[in-house]
Amino acid sequence: MKKLIGAAIANWFRKPENREKAKQTAKQAYSKYQQRKGNSPTDNGRKPR
């Protein structure tokens, strides 16, 4: 089952438009992560280090 899923993902990434979509999604997710990390050091009762 794991091999089948891996093969399906590999086939999906073979298309150039899918690779571009994945890159854009990864960039967006990383920028959101950076914003949360940088803008909220005191959220949830945490103190900045």
C-alpha cells in the first residue's frame, strides 16, 4: 500500500504544472509559519527567549 501511494505521488509530481503548484503551496505555508513565528512570541502565555 505504501508503494502504491508513493508511486501515485511520484506520478503526480511528473507534471510540470503540479510541481509549480507544490512549490507555490510550500512557499505560502512557509511564509505563514514565519509570520506566526515572528509575530507571536508571547502568544499562549509563552515568554520570549
